[in-house]
Amino acid sequence: MLPPGLSISGPWMSRAMSWWCVLEPRPPGKRWLVAGLGNPGLPGTRHSVGMAVLGHLARRLGVAESWARDQRCAADLALAPLGDAQVVLLRPRRLMNANGRSVARAAELLGLTAEEVYLVHDELDKPLGKLALKLGGSARGHNGVRSCISCLNSSAMPRLRVGIGRPTHADAVQEHVLGCFSPAEQELLPPLLERATDLLLDHIRERSQGRPGLGP
């Protein structure tokens, strides 16, 4: 029998139960939460590119078929080992403006601090294909990040910012952000997702081994 609030999004009961086990006393080694910010049901839009990175990360870690829905934090989660560390992937089921509620609740259940929570999200002020990883800082106008800062009561979360480019006209920003990638842009996505995944994993490995992270 599954614990209250946990349901299966695939046929692998044992994998879902392995997610439940992360709520048991923490084993030796570090644990990290990686949240791909976005709007559920709109996976192909620029605003949800953080979820695309998360999906690629799940495939790289071999847990793409291991998602389990947790109603307590309104999110899909998957657990993967990374050396001596554990990585919990989180895909919110709330709209972007409320992503922080899912992220903060999962962090609370896992006993993680804001510094142990990675946010992956789109960035208007960087062209498509550009990535930036930083520790902490302001939301820079991103509503999903603003929600996370508010709900976690901290701005210390590491962020992987994935460039989507800013349109020339200010009145086209909303349409641009909520729109899907053009065919030409879609050709750039596979290597971008690969590099984003490499950057995340390298950074998590370094911090798991006690090496200093990036500056703000």
C-alpha cells in the first residue's frame, strides 16, 4: 500500500516506493533537489524550458520512467543516485507563478535548505543557447523564481538560467515566452539540453565532494 499522498504515474510500483524511501532518515552523503520550473501541460513552450532540461537530466540519470506523483507538494518526483549523493528531480504540477509552493513543500519533506535546492528556468536576457549557473540573487523579473524565493523565504538557491532570447518589442514578451520554439530554435535544443545537463551534474558533483560552489 502506498503512503498517503503518493500515486503512481507509471507501472513501476517499486520505483515509486523508492521515492517514498527518501523521506526516511537521510543516508550518508549529500542530497539535492533539482526543480524544473514551468507550466504543467505546456512542455513545448519557451517558459517551460526548465522542465525540458529536467526531462533530459532524468533520461541521463536513467529515471525517465520513474516519476511518481506526490499530492502533498503537487509535483512529480524521481530519485536518482549520483555517486555518493542523491538527486531528487521535481516537476511542479502548479502554474509557474505558484511553482514555489511545490518546491518549498518538497524541500520541507526532504529536510533540505535553500542552498540544496537547484532551480532550472528560462532567461529572457540571454539568447537561446546561452547558459548561466549562479548561486543566489534576485528573481530578475521571473515569476517562478519569485514564487520560490517567497515560499522558501530565501534567495540562496542555485539557478541554472537557460536563455530563450528577448523579442525586439516589449509588447511581444508574453507571446514569446508562452509560445513554442520555432523549427529553427528546435534544432538548437538537443545540444543545449545536453550542455545544461552536463553543467548541472558537474556542479552537483563538485559540491557533493565539498568543493566551493559558484559566487552569486
